[in-house]
Amino acid sequence: MFQRCLFSSEEISLLGETARNDHAMDKAASTMDDGEGNDVRLSLWNHPGNGIYGMIARSERIVDKVEQLLEDEAYHYHSKMILKDAKIGGAWAWHQDYGYWYQNGLLFPNLCSVMIAVDEATEENGCLQVLKSSHKIGRINHILAGDQAGADMEQVEEAKNRLELVQCTMSAGDALFFHPNTLHCSAANLSDKARWALICCYNAKSNNPYKESHHPSYTKLDKVTDDQVLIVGRDEAIRSNAEFANLVEDDQSAKSLNEN
């Protein structure tokens, strides 16, 4: 589900400026080979924090909509910034987020991801691609291919024969809400324009994981009013507040696919 112009030009400009000048985010970024000689980079944090990243993830305009979709109280599962730089940003293989999140003790796919375009997303710079209504298939088996977890391509190819492929072109500030069983991928960025995107992921309170993982169990999410995005974003002293995770050491959900 698209929500166009969810964030204003000033809000998204402050988000992009903060992220691109956030040395901690750059240092914490994990790099994975896409299998074609290009790198995919992302930075991830489990708790929203009180900076502009947190104000967006905790904003009523997002959380209220997520709770409508989940039909439950939502909590912040994690957020990540996809750093798809011009010319060198790698591809993401076809996958479902629940394809490996279920390894974290989540019994049900009652989660929601919200992708917010920091830059314009076009087919040329590797926008997200989704198979419409593919969440109805249910979870597909995933395997670890190189550094990425990918869905069984036999089933993906059959789904592509039956379902509409949607190129998720977006303007900066647009958002896409999607189910964790939605099949999605993105091509490499061969253009001269970066495509950064913030993805905020939420879990339903009733879907609290039954075992510990590198992502948090239920933690009450303190929603904030929408005006806090600009208030915090304009304050250079606090706007980059976030505690980044070490995916290389901590994330076992995708790596464990080889063990099954």
C-alpha cells in the first residue's frame, strides 16, 4: 500500500542530510556481496531512539496506520537505512522478510514494514520491485546464497508467471507499507543518482517472539505527534541519535538457513 507524500520535502531533506552526515551510521554499515560484483550496504538499529530516525518511526502518521493493518498494538522491531549509492549500489535478491524473520521465534507473519523514500526511486536507480498479492502465497523456503537470503527461485518464477510485477517508483517522502510475506527484490543502481531508503519494521504485541534473537521482544512504543519530526530534525545537536547494531556479529537469522 502506497502512501504518497507521507513526509514533507523539509522533513525528508532533514532525514537525508542527517543520515548522509551520520558518521556512526556509515561506520556501522554492513556490506554484503550481491553475487554480481556489487555491494549492498545497510545500517540497522533495534530501538528507535530520540533522534529524527526515531521521530519518524514513532510518529503517529506511521504507527497508527501500522496498528490498523496489524489489528493490534505495534512495537518497533527494528529500522534500517538502505544505502544504495550511485553506480555501485548492489541488487537485493527475491525474498520475503518473514523468510528468515521466522527464525527469530516469530510464530505468525503479523508484522509490517514501512519503506520511506529518502531519494527518488526509479527503475534506473534500482527501485523496489514487488509481486502484487504475493503475501497470500505464505512463507516460501529460503536459502542462503552468498551473503543474502533468497527465496526458492522455482516458486518465485511461478509466482512471476501468475502475479503482477510492480516497479515501486517513488518520490522522496513517499512510503510503502508491506506485509512480511510480500516477495520483493531490487536491481543494482547503475545510475548516477543515489537511492537511499529508510525501512521501519514493526511487530504485533500478540506476536511476541518465543525466544531471544538479535531483534527485540515486545517493548512498548511511545508514539510521538507528527510535528516532532521537524522539531527534532531542525536540532543538529540531537537529530542523529541512534544505537546501531552489528549485523555481521549479531544477525544469525539468515545464516541459520544453511543449517536447516
